[in-house]
Amino acid sequence: MIARTAVPDRSGAAPTGSRRASAWARAAASLLPGLLLCLGLTVVAQALQAGEEHLTGHPYVEALVLAILLGTALRTAWVLGARFKAGIAFSAKQVLEVAVTLLGASVSLGAIVASGPALLAGIVGAVALTILASCALCRILGLPVRMALLITSGNATGPLGDRDHRDGPNS
């Protein structure tokens, strides 16, 4: 077991509870502008998905993907100030990766296996083709491949975990 030791501050004293709390508050405050901007984009993306569902009866492009696309468009159109960078970086790394993981976790392995090997092969093929096409399109547009994989993973696996249609279209 490793013993935890307090790291001294500039004065040489170990940090106290109030110093730790103020350091935490400063870190949270530095994240806040970027997090609020990302939250605003999320609200807009949720509203767009709700509008899409209202018009078509089904969310063909989910809010997660819409939020990524809106963020990309905003970043292209507007040079963000330094005060937004920490919160956006936190959202892009930790928050977004958790969201994509949860989206993928909504896929029911039992439902996929129960559907049969032909459907499973078709799903794997469609997902692979979607990822390859997205990467090719991003290269043509000069966008990073990592962004293509992130957007594609939401679009390619999202319909698999759709709770309204998990049992197939004829249920």
C-alpha cells in the first residue's frame, strides 16, 4: 500500500483543506465557460433531435452526433477565446468519451445474437463500410480521422441500441 503525502505549496507548508478547496474552485471556474458553451450546444442538439423525431417519427441523426457537428461548425466559424479552452477540452475528452461509451453500451448483445448470423454479418458489414466511407470523406475534406471515427461510431451503432425498434420493424 502506498502512503499518501501532502505536497507542500510554495511556502513549504502542506496544503490545508481550505487551500485544496480553493484550488478545486479555481479549476472548476476555469472549466465553467467551456462547459456552459458545450451544454448550450447540447441543448440545441437535443432540440434538433426532438424536432427531427416530431417531423419523421424517428431520430435518424441522434443528439450526440448533432452536438459534435454543431461544435465543429461553431469552431470553424468562430475562433474561441482562451477562457473556453479548458472546459471544451474537458468536454471533448472525458464527457464525450463517456457519452460514446454509454451509447455503445446500449447495444444489447443478446438481441443481436438472437437476430441470427445473416443479420449479424450485415450489421458488421454496414458498420465497417460506414466507418471506411466516413474516414475517406474526412480525408477529402481535410478533417482528422479521429473525428470521423467518433461521429461514425455514434451513427453506426446508435440504431442498434434504439429501444423503440430493438425487436425489429415488425414488432
